[in-house]
Amino acid sequence: APGPTSAEAVCLRWADRISYLTHDARDAVRAGMLRPADLPRSAGECLGPLGGNWIGVLVRAVVDHTTATDDLGMAPDVAGMMDDLRAFMFERVYLHPQLAAHRDAAMAVTRRLVDYHLDHPEHIPETYREHGADRLRQVADYVAGMTDRYALAAHQRRIGPVPAEQLAYS
């Protein structure tokens, strides 16, 4: 997929990466899937102990690199550490067999929401009806921006109850 084309989109991409990696690492530790010692050593060396401080360190890395180089981004060594952490999270968390049922349930809810909004574009908020974007892009942007709780509520409101066997995993 092509990269972001505006400074705002680049900032959002960095914010998204920082947010999901830090929160997912903390969530995996809280859920007992990982221990802090399991995380890549480079993450601990760069970011310190796992916690809310990780976000601050990574945001500061973007700000410092951008102001020093006038290039909106992150220092290559910190970005490389983030790439290593992302690869680790895919290997140990995102693709873990224990999460297969959760992943399948989330995908089923997401697919139904996409299908519904493709058939009912009038329920896409005006802010997602970008001029020039096709309906699929508008729907994808809208559904992708939903939190889990919002997606389940939208499913309930527009489509009906999520099947019980899927709700147990959502």
C-alpha cells in the first residue's frame, strides 16, 4: 500500500504504530501471554521498563528526529527497534494459536459491518464521506476506526446481536 502523502497522515501513521505496539505489549503482559522479560532486549534498552513511559519515549523520538532533520519521522535506530518489536509481537502474540478464536470472531464482526455499510452508505457518518473516495474506502476507513466496544454496539444497533459463540471471544 502506498505510504501517507500529507504531514498529517505521516503523524497519524506514527501515532498509530506507537499506540498499538505499546498498548498491545502491555495487554499481552497483563493477559499472561508474555512476561516483561520476554520482550526484545532492544525495546527495554531503548524504552525502559514496560509502561506508559514507552509512548512518551517514542513520541519524543519522532519530535527530536523531526526537529533535528526537518524530516518527519523517527531516528532509524529507534524505528528499527519498533520494527523488531512489531515482528516479535506478530510471532508471539498476534499470530498465537490461542488468539485464533478471538481473531476469527473479530473478523466475522468486521466483515458483517463492512457488508452492512456497503449496502447502507447512508449510515456512514458524513465525516467519512470523503469526496473522491469510493464507497469501499469510506466504509473501510469508518469500520477500521471503530473500537471493539463501538463495533459491537454498531453491530447490535444496525445488524442485530453478535452470535453468542462469537461474543464470548470479542
